[in-house]
Amino acid sequence: MEMRRYIRGGVMAPLNLCVIAMMVSAVTSFVTPTSSTSVISGGVVAESSRSYTKSGVTTPLSATVDAEVESSSKKSSFKFDNYDKPIVLLGLSSEGNELQRLALSLSASLVGNNPQTMQSTLDKLERSQGALLVAEDEEEDDAAESKASDEQQQQVAGISLSAVGLDEEGPFVLDAGLIGELIREKTLSLTSGVVVLDFNHPAFHNKEFEVDLIRALSSVAKQLYEELGLLSVYVNVQPDDADSGMSDKAKERKDMIEKDVLIPFSDYEICVKNEGTADDSSWDNIEWELQRMIGRALLAPPVVGGTGTNSADLMMGLNTFFLSLSFPHVEDASPYIEQMCLDVDSMEYRVDLLQAAKDYLTKASGDDDSCNDKDPRFDILYQQQRLRFMCRPNAQRAPALPFAGSGIIDDALPIVYTVRTAHQAGTWPDDEEGIKHMFDLLELGLRSGAEVLDVESAWDAKLTDKLMKRAKDRHTSLILGSHHVVGEEVSMDEAIELYRQCRMDGRAHGAKVVLSINGNDNDEDQLAYKASIAAAKMDKPEIPNIGLILGEDGSYSRILNPRFTPVTHETLPFKAAPGQLTAAEIMAGRLLTGQVPTERYAILGHNIAYSVSPQMQGSAFAAVKLPHTYTRADVETVEEFVEGPIWNDDNFGGCSVTIPHKANIIPHVDVLTDAAKEIGSVNTVIVKKDKKGTRVLIGDNTDWKGIYNPLRRRIGDKIKSGSYALILGGGGTARAAAYAATKLGLDRIYYNRTPEKAQDLATEFGGSVASSLSDDADTKNSLGAILAENQGNVQVVISTLPAAAEFELPEWILSSALPIVFDVNYKPYNTALLLQTTAKGCDVVRGSEMLWEQGVGQFELWTGRTAPYGVMKKVVLENCLPTEAD
């Protein structure tokens, strides 16, 4: 049988009045698609004719879901690290065309909403298909079509690769092997389009083909998920409006395939009600939630005992709080959300307290027909999304969530997903059937992309192992092992063993033990805290331990517990549990007891009146309600500061260090981190206490992270051979740039007007020194000669030159593949280099981004908790963006 594979492409008017998809398809059965496609632009429909053919064998449309894929390759599971394959969205759209719209939105976001990049990707896909599949007699049409495309070229909305299509000859479904082929050829990747499997595509409206289409598309879903290891998201559309545009037939189809196809062949799930057809802004939240979910899915998996992004060490860090919601309906919390978000770092979503959870149990038991028309599973997921949406405008304490390209999501307040059983201070039934359903709902928490999943440690070992394996293999949620002892006291040894039990055989990232006491005559309220300290010494790696005492007698335990404390809020009409305190009450208690002293911080430098760091760090401390201060220390010599009152204060917490003291501070610290040693400068001093309580001064460098983080987001993990970073300048920041480029895997070329300084960088960090930036390959050691000799290209330019130099790149560097251009200056906002390269279409990184990125690193080193990323970014931009006067 002849197989036709072809692309349908489109553009979109700037006003976003219409949506155009791109479709890659292959006929798999009884129909042959025509070559006619419709290109919509600004409401005008133009016909274009183009077909691509290639011989091949395809799977019949009548293939069953269980059909074996004809491939010798082993099954491939989704891998977090270095994921560079398309995202898959599957489900059934209503008349709101939800899957297609989400695919276009996500596709655009994955490339930073850059129309030029999307158009380039579209062209690449067309060229790839044409090279393989265009017949000779069709090539003469290329020029005419290209001209028409240029005339219509406006903003590409995004790229959607639909797995099912319909034309005048009937429906067709792609061969999943085609996607595999394009992935292996690197034509399809994370940023080249989103694959859509819509089981309510217009092709399904023909009853004659419906069953075969279901089977064929289900087989594709299975292959993409199991064989190709694509990250798949079930878009669960369930309008509650009778006039929603989803027919009864479509709803029946959804019910039929949900348990056998849509859920098994996806790892994540997003719920949509009427947002797809609503006239309000609610659709924006749905697009945002999908981006948040993908951002979490693509995080590096959490490491037990690890640090950094997506670690329990920061998420469950010092002086962090989560608020336990106890409403039967999430919307009931709406009047209190704004004030609550100001005081907490996460929200606990107590599934067992929801009315939807009760409906879930009723429906599962089959004893009551009143729930037959309800879908409590959908409701549980949807209400969690509603909680996120309500928190979003007020999530000032939210940490950074890297998304894609240059993107950072900074308004996603983390959620702790909890199903608490009846004998552990909750309401969920803990009989055999109840525990089985509890684990089903915990898996639902993983599918929702919950940041923290609370897993009680006392239940069925097989069910626990299954959940933990899935969490480790396919998700990035932090696991909080927990156990509550209700109504009886335990000994110190028993309490320690409970902490060890909550480590879940080394698979939990944090452990939470809640105890009961019958009185408080001998400091029994300190039992959980003391046991947590003792347990931490017994097992490695060390993980955050959370220890509390139930009831009013246990209130002090909440002050003692240093990490991730559950709280109530003064605006709430009732507490989630007796003895709970507000975050404000706990912080006041910690201040009074000296657990959280008022620490002094400063920026050390000279002529630093311009520095934005005091506003940035001061606002960050205020946002998380820490009582610390941050000032300028403008001195000519380091010795003036070291001998002064801030450095010698018992409450000195640390300092930022800037020009000209980054090297001179080194003799005054006790320990240097590896980064500080290799870079040869310190921009951060951290104060710790050793076991004897003696102050230890640690010198670190976060400048390199301020360079590394923005570039890593833009270029990803996979660096091609011959990719160079051109580093301009020879000072301390150039050293940090060289260190960052090394960590990114980029080869280095250095250029400086003082060649000896450039040579020093090459000697210490490896790389080449360019004698000039000329493109003359015949001139020894010129940039052009180095690149030609090594068949390389400049992927990144990092300028550490002063803005006053008004440096610009030679035009030849910007004439072909555009490099990412990083200028470390944050004032002025637009340097000559940035103006030049922005005009050329380069992706640029400003020094302002470096400033808040390195500042976030400093804050987290000082405080041992997540930084309020959005707050710090906002302060920097307010102080760096040009004014009308500028």
C-alpha cells in the first residue's frame, strides 16, 4: 500500500482571531487523503495544494489497542533529564477545540513565544518532509508556494501535530512510526510542535468509521507512550453546561476509553470545564496550568537528601509553612486566599475532607445511585486546579519553576496533596477497601503534578511500593512520608523508629511524625522535636524531619519545629486541627525564644550607591516574614569592613561582595566552596555554626549561577560538538562566565584587549584565545580561524565589558546562526551591544536577570529555604527598567 505523509501548515493574524494547526499525517488504512489543505490568515481562506508520497507499509485502521508495534527497538519510558521529544495531548475536545488550542499555546510557550523561531521550525519540518517525500513532478510548485507563504506570513500561533485528520475522501490516522522516525532524525523535538490525539475530532462524527478510528488512535496513543516514551497529558474536558457542544455520543466515547486508553497512556492530567467556550479570562488559567504541569514534569527528579531546585531541603526549608485547608469545597476558601498567601509557602489540599471525596467513596461502593451522574475523580482534580488559580495572583512567596527557553513560572504556590486516614487524624476510611482507594487518589495527586505528596507510611507494602516506583520513574513530586499517633503516647525510641519508618526505605524526601501526649509536666511537648534530631543522626542521607504534637498541649511543638510547619490563619473561621497556630504566632514565638534572631546582612563594595541588592534582598526578607536587615557597606578596603560592627556582630548572617573586594575578602573566610576556589573570587559570605557553636565563615560564588541559569534555560542540556561561548573581558566576572560556560558544556574562546588576561582564563578554564574578532580564516588565532579549524560556531556571547565601552559585535557573527547574547551590565538596561543584537533578532540576556538569579542563590544559601523569586525579579526590574526620561 502506498503511504502518504504530509504537512499542513498555517499562520496566524496578530490579533489572534484564528488558529492554524500544522498536521503531520500518514494514511494507515482504507482512505487516501487529498493534497488540499486550508491556510487561514486573518480570516481569509486560501487553498494550497501539496502532497508528499513515499512507499511504505502501514498498520490497518482496524488494528486493536493491543497491537504490537513492528519495531526491534526496546520499550522506551519517559525520561526527565535531557527530554527532547514532543509533548502529547490526548482527550476529547468540546466545541471549544480545547486540545488544539492548548497545543498551539504550549508550542508557542516552549519556544518563548518567538514567532521567528516558530516560523523557522515550521520551515524546517516542511523541508525535512519535502526532502524525503516530495515527488519530482511536484518540485516546480515549491517556488509558487513559497511566495504565497511569504505574502501571508504573519505571526505563527504555534505548531500542532494532529494524529487524526479528515478530508473529502474520509478520515485518516497517522502511523506512529512516522513520529518515531522524525524524532530519531531530530526533526521533531520538544520545541517543534505538540502532538494531539483528539478522540472527538470531526473525523469521529461519521459513525461508519468511529469504532475503527477509536482502535487506531488508541493504538497510536499506546505506541507514543510505551514505545517512544513521549510525555503525555490527558486533557480531561468535561463541560457542565448542557449546551457545551460536547455531544452525548462523545461523552459515551469518553466514558468508554478513559480507563483503558486516556489514563493508562498518560502521566499527567489537566481538567477543563467550560473554560474553552467561556467569554472570560478563565482560559488563561488553563493554559498556565498546562505550562506549570509541563515545567514540573521536566524538572530533574528529586534526589533524597539533595539540594537545589526541586529539593526537600529548600521546599521544606527553614521557617517554611503550609496552610491546611479543611473546607468541603475549595471555593469556600476564596474569601481568605489573598491574606493566607501572604503568610505561607504552600497550601495543603486535604482530599479526605472534600465533599468530592465522599462522593468518590459512595460511587466506588455502588451502594447509592445518587452519585451516578457525578464524576468525583474529575472534581477532585479540578478543585485542586481552582485552588492554584485562586492563589496565583497572590503567590508572592512562590519559588521559581523553570519552564522552557527563558521562561520561569513564579506564581505557582506549591501544593501538598494529602489523603489523611481516620486513625491518623483524618477522615478517610482505613479498612482494606478504603486503603486501596486512598492509593488510587494518591496516584491522582502524582498525575496532577502536586509539588509534595504526603504518603502515610503504615499501609500495604505492595501498594506503597507500586506508588513509590511510579513516583520515582515517571514524576517529580517530593514524597513526604508521614505517620500520626492519635490518642496514645510513645517512647523516645518508638518515636525515633517512626521517623525511620517515614523514610519509606530511603525513598521519601522528607519525614513527618505527629505524636500525642497526655500531659506536659516534663516537657513532653518537645518529644517529637528531640526524636527528629536523634533520628537525623542515624540514617544517611539526612532529610528534613518534621515533628509535632497534637492538640493544645502541642502548640509549642509547632514553634520548635524548624521546617515546613502546618499552620492555620487568623482570617479563617476555624482551625484544621486543635493546637494549630498561625505563621505569625509561630514566628513571634521563634523570635522571643531566639530560634530566629534578627540577622544583619550587607553588600560589601566601594562606590556602590547604585546597587539594587539592598532593595532586592530586603524585599525578599520582608516577603517571607524574616526579621533580617540588609544594608550597604561602602568601604575602600576589606579590612575596614572586617574590623567593623557588622562583620563582628553576633547576629551577622552574611554578606554580598562586589567590586573591588571579591578577591580581597578570601583571606578573611574560613572555608571556600569549590566554585569560589576555581573562579578565584567570592561574591557571597555565609555564616554557619559548627558543632561547638563556633562561627564558621564560608566563601561562595553565585555569580556563575547568575550566568549559568539563564543560559541553561535557553540552550538546554544537549550541547552539540563545536558549540562555543565567546567570552569578552578578562576580570572577575569573566572568570565566573568561563566557569559557567564550562558547566554548560560549551567550548570557550576568550577575547580581551589585554591578551595576557585572556590567556590566563584559557590556562585556568581551558579554551582558546582569539587575537581578533575577524572572520578571516587565514589570520592565525583570529576568531574566524579558530572556528574554521574546529568546525565550530558561536552559540553564546558573554560580554563582561563595561557598558561605557559601547562595544558591538562584528556583523559577520550575526549574519548566520544568531548567538544568544549575554551582557552582564544591568545599568543601563540597553547597552550598545544589546541594542545591536536585539535589532538583529538575537535572544538576549540582560545583567538584570543575572542580578536577581545570583541574588536568589544568595538568599537560599543564607536562609535555607526557597526564595520569593517573583518578588526579587520585580524589585530588580523596577530599579533597572528605563524611565521615560531615559
